[in-house]
Amino acid sequence: MSEVVEELVQQVQENFTETANAAATNGTAKIPSTPEGMALAYATLVAMAMLPIFFGSMRSVKHHKEQTSTFQKTGEKPDTMTSKDAMMFPIMASCALFGLYMFFKIFSKDNINFLLTGYFFFLGVMALSHLLSPVISSLIPAAIPKIPYHLSFIQGPTEGVKGDKESYLIDYKFTTHDIVCFIISLVIGVWYLMKKHWIANNLLGLAFAVNGVELLHLNNIATGCILLGGLFFYDIFWVFGTNVMVTVAKSFEAPIKLVFPQDLITNGLSASNFAVLGLGDIVIPGIFIALLLRFDNSLKRKSNFYFYATFIAYFFGLLATIFVMHVFKHAQPALLYLVPACLGTPLLLALLKGDIKKLFAYEDHPDEKPKESKKSDKNAVDNDSAKSKKENKKKESKKVK
């Protein structure tokens, strides 16, 4: 009897091994990852999520100063997200997501991804070039000259038309160092375009994330609360309520997500079983954390208290997301855990420290006139006062006569 049982067990094992090998050969099954491989993948994803927020926030402070100086010189108001934009953002994102879902259902996935890959290739090269520009400039030896260039394309004025002004369609300044950055970025972009390798994907994805945190500005805390609150329900609905988010994420081939192989230890750089984190789960909380850093700078205190506290809260929120996803073996809406962490932490700390009024009163770009207009207003006031003084003197002289 025992011999019969052993033979049956051996047959089952042989059948199972043959099926698994055939599935792996046909590409229908993922190679299981080891606990060490999974730990490495999740730890790397967390690190790759934290770095763009930190460096993007630091770069956003510099960008904010540049915007402020430009506004004071030219009067050109910076582009920031308003409360109305924040309220409309989840609706527009839902329409775009459902539209992509319908496209993938109706049309060929390969054709759609071909168009999207070309679009994100161009954007990715520009984003990576902008990210690498200060790094490459610091590495290039001083012996190599930094020659400036100015590319401009002007429309107008029309001949014979009075009052027609010139308008710049292209007004771009760059240097030879920027050209070097562009060539390096182009090589990485072509690598992604040809091979779709996960390292090239992550390089472009990190560039998107850093640029998003740096350049997308929330004007005040109230706008940030509206945006994060709306996307909190958006993420829950599209992940738990439908299969739309998961379907689009699996079908969409573009560097809009960070990936890391869970079987890297066993298969090396040719690994194929990936852990994934969307860029939206980095950029959306990141622009709010960057706003808190600019708020810390406005307080002119020695420490960036609210920035670091919320940055740490984001870290624990991300760990909670990964833990729940690993336990339940199901895709999780990361904003379900990140939004309460990123909103609750600064609001609670500001309430305890007595900064809650300052927090909600802070604005990146308050409605104020630029310096030149202020000077012109002062000059106008001075001229009016001078005229009034002259008129008074004339009246007094007439009375004396």
C-alpha cells in the first residue's frame, strides 16, 4: 500500500514539474520570488519613492524663488493649482482613466501602446535632461567651455498693421552643457524605446517624479487638502469598486510607474516578476510635502519641522500600503494610506504647536502687485501730491494779492 502511495505522489510531482516548466517556457507563469527577493524589491521601491519627494521638494524651493523674482520684474503671475482646479482634478482623472480603459477594450493594445510610448519618449527625454542638467554641469571640467545659445522664433509684426506686436513662439536658452545632458537623456530614451528595460523605465519614471514635485505647485494648504481628499476617494473607487485601474495599469506600457524585480537575486537583470508603484502615489503627496517645505521656509525657523514630519509620515504610509498588499495579495489604493498620513500629520502638529492659522494663511504667491507697478503707483502718488501742493501755493498767492 505504501509503495502505491509513493508512486502516486511521484507521478503528481512529475506532472506538476512538467506543467510548471511548460508554462514558464510559454511565458504564461511568473517565476516565484524568494522572501529575500521580495524584501529587496519592496525596500528599493520605498527608497525610489522617497528620493524624488526629497530632492523635488528642495528644487521646488529654488523654483519658487525664481517664480517670485520673475513676477516682481515682469508682473507675469506664476501658474499654480487653484481650489477649482483641485476640485476638478479627480473628475478629469476619472474621465482619462475610463477613456484609456475603453480604448484598451476596443482597440489593439499594441497600437495604443505604440502611440503612448512615442509620446512619453519625448516627454521622458526632456524631463531627464532637465533633471540631469545641474549634475552634468558640475561634473564637466572647467576647461570645457560653457557656450550659451538662444533659440527664438518670433511671430509678427505684420507689415502695414499698426499696433501689431511681436510674440515669441519659441524662446529657449541653453548651453553646450545642456546639449551634453540632452544626448545622454536621448540615449537612455532610445534604450527604453527599443528594449523596454526596467532600469531605463525607472530612470525616466524618476525624472517624471522629480520634475512633477518641483514644478507642480499648490498655492496654499486648503487647495492641497481638497486635492488629496478628492483623490483619496478616486483611488478607492477605481481600485476596489471596479477593475478599471488594475486593467489599465497592466495594459499601459509607459514610464509612469516604478518597477523592481522580485526575482532579481535568482534571475539577475533579466528578471521578470515585478513589484510596481505608480508615479501618482509619489507626485500627488509629493507636491503637498513640497508645499510644507516652502511653508517652513516662510516661518524662518532653523528647522524644517513640518516637512520632515510629513516626509516620515509618508514613509510609514507607504510601508502600510506594502504590508496590506502583501498580506491580502491584492492591489491596494496607496492613497488610502498615504492621504491620512500626509494630511493628518501636519494639521495635528500645527494644532498642537499653535501654527494652524499660519498654516492655512500661507500662500506661495499672494495677490500682490509687482515691484515695478508699486514704484509707478508711488510715483503717481508723489506727482499728485506735488500738483496739489502747487495748486495750493497758487491759491494762497492769489489770496495775498
